[in-house]
Amino acid sequence: MSAKLTLKQARFVERYLVHANATQAAREAAYSGSDATLAVTGSRLLKNDKVGAAIRRGRKRETKRNVMDRDEREDLFTGIARGEGTAVALTRLGPVELPPDFKERMRAAELLGKMHGDYTEHVKTEHVGPVVHVICTPEERRERLKKGSR
């Protein structure tokens, strides 16, 4: 984990990331004692700044590893839009592998278009003349909006 942690603390962090149970992680990290003692030890370790930071780093790494990035999503949507791959559907006869249907393919194509900005209209505008900024209180703003002036 980190050079700042002891070997037992590093093991605790590793096991805590697996179980999310401080008592179990303390037991598996070779801390000794009864369940009550291990619960106190686990709680104490979770409050330790170095251990807490190591747990946060580990969770962050795990999240990055588990979350699809843009390229993976793009590859997935492209495969579905082209009708590649299969999904398992449960039928009375048991599980059956089916290719993406037309609706799924269209949805994947739509998501690809959105990813690439195909449905975004870019409009260039120009303003001639001075820009006037009116500074007022929220109450004055409400009154101006009621009267129709900005």
C-alpha cells in the first residue's frame, strides 16, 4: 500500500477493501483478540489518517478499474449498433443468446451520435452595441420581472 503504513496496517487496508468489514479485516491482517477487541482495533484503524487515506486511494483505484471509459463505451455502442454480440434472454425453454434487436441498435446509434455531438447545433452570434449590467437586489429583480423589464 504505502511506505508509511506498517505491514499489518497495509494488510488491514487490503482486506478492508475486500470485505468493508473492519473486524474481519483486522482478523485477516493478523491482529489478535476476541471479536470485541478486533472490532475496537478495526474502528481505531479506520480513524487513523494514514489508513483512511490508503483506503480512499484503494477505492479510487478500484472505481477507475470498474468504470467504463469513453473508448470502451464507444466500442460497446458501435458493436450493438452493428448487431454484433449477444445478450442472454430467459425463456421457458431456458437461457437463449440473442443478437441486439432493432430498437437496441437504434438506441446505440443515437447514443453514439450524442457522444460525437451530431445533434448539437452550433450558432455563431454577434452583438453590436453596449452591454448594460444592472445590479440589483433579489427583490428588485423580482419586481423588474413582474413589470416585464429586465
